[in-house]
Amino acid sequence: MPAEGLRPLFIVTTPLDGAQVTGNGKMIAFLAEDRALVDQAHALALSLGGVDAGLPGLRPEYHADYYGAYVRDPDGNKLCVACHAKGQDA
């Protein structure tokens, strides 16, 4: 994981589902100060025409305090909002 504070974070990877890269496999990630902001950003994105690509929640496969949500914008771009703060209620 990159050193804390090096944000925004741009990721280019092989898609986790193995599908062809057509907007799949790239993502823009935004850092949120708390989990409530992750929830709010996800809800706002959906209300503006985004499509859910991962509900807000803990993702311990990344690290114990990773709380993130994923959406695709109307053009199909994948966006993430994540909080890395310790000790917050989900």
C-alpha cells in the first residue's frame, strides 16, 4: 500500500473478474475522512445516475480498517471512495 497521504490514488490493474479491459480494471479512488462520508458519497453517486459496483463496507482483504464503496459513473468509469481510519463504527 502506498504511504499514507499520497492521494489521489490512481490504479491500473488486471480486472479481478478476468473480463476484458473496457473500462474494467481502471479506477479513480478518493480518500474519505470517515465511513459516514463513504456512505454519503455512494448514495449521492447513485442518485446522480451512477451504478453500484460495490456497496459501502469493510474490505479486510485490503486491510483491517479499509471501508470503501464503488460505483460506475454514467460513462462506465469506476470510482472508489474509501476510508482507512481505525476504530470507526461501520
